Amino acid sequence: MIYHAHTADGPDGNPLPESSKKWQPLRTHLENVATLAAKFAEPFNASTEARLAGLLHDLGKYRTEFQSYLRGERSSSTETQHAIFGAAWAADELRHIPCTALAIAGHHAGLHNQCDIEAMCAKRGLRIPETLPVLIALLESELGPLPSLPAPPSWIHDEHSAEFYTRLIFSCIVDADRLDTAHWPASPPADTPLDASTLLAAVHAERTYKTTNAKNPGSPLAALRNRIFDTALKRATLPTGFFSLTVPTGGGKTLASMAFALAHAHTHGLRRIIVVIPYLSIIEQNAAEYRRIFGADVVLENHSGVAPNDDAAEEEKSRLELVSENWDAPVIITTSVQFLESLFAASPSRCRKLHRIPRSVVIFDEVQTLPAHLLAPTFNVLRELAANYGASFVFSSATQPAFRRCTALPDGFLTSELREIAPAPDELFRALRRVTYRLPSPDETFDWPALATRLAATSQVLCVLNLTRHARELWDQLTQHLRDLHGPNLPANEAPIHLSSAMCAQHRLDLIARIKERLRLDQPCRVVSTQMIEAGVDVDFPEVWRALGPLDSIVQVAGRCNREGRRPTGTVHVFKPADHKLPRGVYSSASDQAAITLAALGDPATAAEHLATSSDIFSGYFQSLYQVVNTDHAKPGEPTIQEDRSYLRYREVARKARVIEDSGTPVIISGDLRGGRWAEPLIAELRTRVLAPGQRRFDRDDIRRLQRYMVNVRHHKFQLLLARQLIRPLLPNLELYVLDTACYHPALGLILDNLAPDDFLL
């Protein structure tokens, strides 16, 4: 009898019968997955365990019940489950190493809590104790004796080490399983290697181009950028581990950090470069820049715009998971949300990429934005990756946080552990000073009409607010004020520009291009934005206003002022809005700590001088902040993330380790309420193609094309939109939705504030 792992579809997408001989034999699938998983685990010397897990992962498919299910003789049910059988054998035979059992049990449903595995194995209907010997005999008759497992790796010295090791074995199994299933009967494509020397040559060429084509190639700023770049290259030969790159905004951190990473990878034989960027709003810009330098085939952009639904039906879930990225590329550009949540996730789709991180260089751009409530577990995992899996980490920022070891950060760093790449950061701060700060007196506040008057009096100005609501209110007030000055038909180049994450990526990119063009032509350019513009957006205003908020945010937005040093100095006004509401949680605590830090520096003029010339104040600011916030997230009465990790409670860890508690669900923007067209042509093309017989199905390339037209909607708003039928499915049986054009404003983006809950009662 031939046992099968999967059925097969014909060219028309319809299932083929067993007699077609196109179904994948189970023995072939098990051997393929075992071989692939072992290869994935080679960089951290776990090939034997990964191979064993690969051989066992579909052991339950030898059961008569599952083979009958494949032939359509019975429906999917508890009796057709298969993952638990290999897990049960591993749990019984390898009691001292729970990793294999956990990885196998979760390869479809996700990692389970260890305490749940025993209950799963005890399900009476599955008759596991009686069935296992028969299944193992069938497997060994086809593939030979199972390999014996060596002792656990020497670095598995505590529960946290075991917890993360399990994740990596799980990652190897999931990726191998998905790849073999997707590509059968062909072999999966070979991994794309990192050619560090060729890419480094491209970075050198880019540096030469920028230097020779600068408006003033012989300026002190150009000389400083070259010094930073050269120093970073020299320090790339240091041993793997942890590094900091402390450079003021405009000092060329992006190019210098990539040069270091490539040279470091070349020196130590590392496999890829992973750039972690804090904001979705700037990842497109950075990814486009790297693609221009290295070529499109080298760079993979991966973020949380679309996540497969792990509760979907099995056949649909597999299809969605297959369009998610597995990080098989030399250079990965991703977000903090995607990277950090993947370290602690339970779902197969999120964990699939983890085995790509060992022996990589990870650059945390704007590292000060790492979420404070996850610092303790994050540093524990980063230490594990550096010590036992050969990874290096670069913390890049103009405002380096105090990641020193302390009570709040037990896995923080000793002074000798975090090695600085840049030359003399304090000297750089003084040499690269390009702005003067104006700080508010204790009782000074601005309401929106007063602030709009000040902004209207300046032809080129950027104002950054703490809340999206504040940005919209000020934009509205400023628009009205300018109409009062210029007439109701406001000239296009006088109209203020609003920026926020309520806009889809393409909308933001178009507006940023418009901003740059206005600034280049010295036209009026007044921009009201949320914090999304603070990092990575290369604009240069003569004057900037920033609502009082976190200290690092104030300094980051100052990097959008006199960025290229074309003026003797720029002016950064820090102000307190009359409506001084703040985002809750750490952001509010950080804003309070900023006010305390600035007040401690003396009067506003003295504090402003310190802020412009010294990097030391950030160390004290962050150290104080980490003492007043919880760096290991837990609600009152709950275990912390680290405590859950020590008991292998993967589901609890995944629930708690969220960068944003409600990161939302993406919706596609087809157009806006004034007739603008965004994704509408692409949507029409996809619907025509995918629904036509024999045409290419919805795939990863389609996801990539759609991502630039997506906006995330918080869960409760998403449910209201569904109930009101203001979002509709993009395609049948695919959990991607298209937003009604009435909910998208051409200047403000997503507008849901006026949709009261009562409006959604059908």
C-alpha cells in the first residue's frame, strides 16, 4: 500500500484523483522535510534533532483514518488528526528534551503550552498508546531506523535557553514542511547566499556617488560622514556580539551601519543582514533605497501588513501561510513589530523565519524605539542569539538608550559588552550641531488657533503632534487660517500637508515626495504630522515645532531641521499644547520623564543648550524611565513573560509579547471619498485574473503589490466596519478586505471617528 501525505491539484485548480499518481507519497514527504529541516538547523548544530522531528512530524498520516480522509471517504475531524502522534512518541521517548515533541505537535496549530501536551496525548478517541508502535513500524519499514538523538546542546543551561531552542527547531520543521508541500514534485529553490564583498562594493560606490554629487563635497559635514563610515568599517573585524552606533541625525548612520554589517559578515562568514526599522511609515523608503543600491533580488521587504489567519480552515490556512515570507534573502528589511513579535510568537507563520536569524547581523535602526515593556525578554533572547547562535547586533541611534544592566534590565549590558562603532560620539554631537532649541517656560501653552497663526506666518515649517486627533485638529485649524488669508480657493502650494499612519503607504510616499519637491523649489511647505515623520524621513525644514513628548522623539524630529546644514542654524520649538493629552502607557511615562529631565538641567535656555550639544543626557533619561516602567510585560496578578517562558507556556507568551496591544487588521484602500483612485486598478486586475479558470492564484507577489495600499484598523473598529458593510472581501475565501471609499479622506486618510457605534447596528 502507498501512503500519501497530500493530494494534488490539476492545472485547472481542481483536485486530481489518487489514480493520477500525482499525490505525494508520505515517505517522500517525510524524507524531504527531514533533510530540509536538518539543513536549516546546521548553523546552530542541531541537524540531528531537526531531522528526527522532520521524520516524525506527519507520523499520524500513516493511520487508516487519515488516508481515508485524503481519499474523500470521511470528513476532517478529531479522528483525522495527525501531528499529535509523532509528538506523543517524542514526548515518551525523549522525556529529557521536550523540544522535539513541542515542535511536532505545533507544526500546524502553533506551539502549545508544555502542560497541554500530556492532555492532548491522552485523548481517548485517538488510541495513541495502542497505535504508536504500529505507526513507528510502518515509518521504519519505509525509511529505516529512526536516528538516535544526542545529548542536548551544551548551551541549554536553563529554561529560557530550552524555550528558545524549541522555537528554532519548530521554525525549521514549519519552513521545511511548507516548502516541500508548496514545491512538490519539484525541489524547493536553493537558498540565496549573501555575497558580502559584492554588496560592500556597492555600498562603497554609493558613498562615492553621494560624496562627489553633494552640493558641498568638501564641507565639514561631508568630512564627518566619511570619518564615521571609515571608522565603522575598521571596527567590523571585532568579534561577533553587540555594538552601538551613536551618530547625530544627518551623520550617515544608514550607510555606515550597512557598511559595518557587510564587512562584519564577510569577516565572520555570517549569512544575512536584517535591518529592523521601527515604523511602517518609513520601511518603504528604506527598502526602496537598499533595492536601488543592491538590486531588487537581494532585498526582501517583510512587515506586518498582512498576517495569515491561524484560525482559518486548514486548506485556506496553508495557502495563506505560503504567501508569508520566510526570510530567504541576503538583506531583510522588516519592522520592530514583525521582528520582536516573531521572537515570542506561537503561530507557525510567524515562527517560520526564526531559523534564518542565527549567524546573521541584525541592525536595530532607531533602537531607542524598542518597546520598554518588552526589553527584559527581548534582551534575554538577543543574548541567547549572540552567545549560542553566532548572531551580531548593531544598536543604531542618535539618542542611545541606557541598556546597562540593572534591576529593571537583568539582561542589560556591561560597559565592555556594548562596543561603540562611531568615533567619539560627544565630539560628533558638537560638530554636527545644526539647530537651536526653544523650550517652553513651565506655564506656557499653545491652543490650536494660536499655533496655527504661528505656523501660517512661516512659509516652510514642520509641526509634530503626539496624537493623530491633535494632528487633524491642527491641520483643520491651519487650513482654515490660510483660507482666511488667501481666500476660500486656497492655492495648491499654500495648502498644508497632513501625515499620519492613518494613510496607506503609497499615499504617504506621494506626500513625502511632494514635500521634498516644495522644499527643493523653495515653495511654501507647511506640514502637520504625527510622530511617523520623526525617523528615517529625509526632509529638511528651517523651522520645526514639536509637542512636548519623549525626549528622544524631540531630538529625532530635530533631525528634520537644517538637516544638511545649509543655514547657520535651524530652530526647534518645543511647546506644550493646551490639550496636552498623551498616548497611554510608556509614551506618557516617557513624556513625563522628559519634562523632569529638562527641568533638572536648569532654566529653559540652559536646558536647550545641553539638549543640542550633549549625548550624555539620554543615558540618564532612559535609565530613569526604565525604573518607572515595567520592562517585562504582565498585567496585575499575571506571571511575567519571562516567567511564562520558563514554564514553556508558549500561548501565554505570544498573547503578552505584543509590541502594540491591538496592532489592528489591514484593510485595502481602493479609493477616496473625492474620487481618487488608489488600489482600485490593482483590485480589478486581481479579481479578473484570480477568478478566471487556469490563471495564476493569489500569491506573495500580490501581497507585496497590495501592501502599499493598506492601513491597519483596530479590532473594535474593524468589527464595526464589517457590521456596517463598509469593508468587503477582496476575493472569496481570502481574509483581506477592501474599505469603502467614503471612509478615506484624500488629505487625512482613514476617517472613522464620525462613525458612532450606534450607526453600526443593523
